[in-house]
Amino acid sequence: MEYNLKVTIDQDSGFCFGVVYAIDMAEEILAEDGYLYCLGDIVHNDEEVNRLKAMGLKIISHEDLLNIKNEKVLIRAHGEAPETYRLALENNITLIDASCPVVLKLQNRVKNSYDNNEKVLLFGKHGHAEVIGLQGQTNNDALVFQDISELDKVDLPQKFTLYSQTTKSTAKFYEIKDELIRRGYEIKANDTICRQVSSRDEDLRKFVVNYDHIVFVSGKKSSNGKVLYEVCKSINPNTYFISSEEELSREMFRPGDKIGICGATSTPLWLMQKVKAILDGY
């Protein structure tokens, strides 16, 4: 039986400019040199990472970096802590810096706050690459929390400066800010969430209402993916989270369904097109 699904890819989904910039840089050097080291996953999407690995991209850790000398190493969009730049100088490493401009601006602001002896609080995911880079601007002195409940047992100073990882939910950031003010703290709050990410949130709310089912495509490691998936699911409960087309099955749908495909700022368009091709074949 043919399902005749009506499948549409969200035109606003796909890589943000920071990821496009990093991948373009990587592809250019891979075409010239045949290989390139990259510090951590270039993007939080395994399918895209595997595509670039097949072209010669070698993913390395910070531990690996200690033993690499006289090579080119790509810094991905998430940015890096000052320590990485120091080590590169010592080891004669040429850094191909693809840090997202939005992240670099935030790093700069966090460093200025720290240099001005302000206590920095950072709303972000523990251990996330961007957050590690931001903490590095404060000699790891910034207090990172991903939920306000984590602050309940912390003896906070009366006055502090609040920042956010660039891919966090804007609504959640303002909820946290308001709650901390309600608790009597004096806060300098800086909304440093990337507008390409926050506008994606608004666009998805409009997109997902038009479909019987939503297939949200994202890597499991993507912070932005988790945030945007929750947005989709809150508006359209019939939302599936998948990381590759292999996770699809006919049983998920009914004949004649209208299906919307969308994804995170780290989801490649080619992967969403692959998902569409499978659904079109049902």
C-alpha cells in the first residue's frame, strides 16, 4: 500500500552561518591538503562529521593537541579557551580559527566582566565546548549552571553578571533572570543568545502547526537540537526526534499524512533531504 505522504522541508532549518563558515573552511583545506585536524567534533551531528572524516578530517581531543606539532588545526564554531591558543604557539601549530563571530563577541564580553572583577554566572550546559571556552576567559572562575535549581545551594554574592551560552532558550534565560531578581539579587543581565537561533525558535512555532507529524532531525549531542525539538513538541505533540533516516518506519505515519521536516542549527540540509526521500518512497 502506498502512503502518499505530503512531505515538506522547513526552508529556515539547516546550518547557521557559524557552522557554514567552519565547514567551508574545512572543505577548502581538505581539498588542498587532503587532511586536516579538528579540535573536537566540527559540528554536533555525527552524519556530517562522518562525511567530512571521509574527506580526510581528523577529529582530535585537547589531550591529542599536546603531542601535535607543526600542523594545521581547525577551531570549530564553538570557540576555544585562551589555553588552546597558548599551546598552539608552543607547538608551532597553525590555528584555522572558525570560531563563530557571535561566540567570539561573547567571549570578549565575559573576559571584560571578569577583568572588571565582576562575579560571572553562566547559563549553559556543563561540559559543552562553547561553555568551556567561555569559562576559560575567567580562569575557570565563572559559575556555570544549566538549571536554576543548581543555584539553590550556592552562596551567591549579592551582585553578579549573568550571561548565556549562545544556543540556549531565550524564554528560559529571561525566566532565570526574573527569578534571580525576585530573590533579591542585583544582576547585570546580558542576553547573549544568538538571534539566528532565537528566530529559528519563532519560525518553527509557525511551521509545525501546518502538519500532522513533524520529523525533527538532529544530532543527539546538539544543545540547540534539544531546545528546538522541545519547541516543536510543545506546539505539535506529534513530533519525532531522529538522528538519521534509519530511525524512520512506516508505522510512525498514516496514509495521506502531511509531514514537516525540520532540524537544528547543526543539521545539514542533505540529511533532511535524505529523510524526505525515504518518506516520499512510502
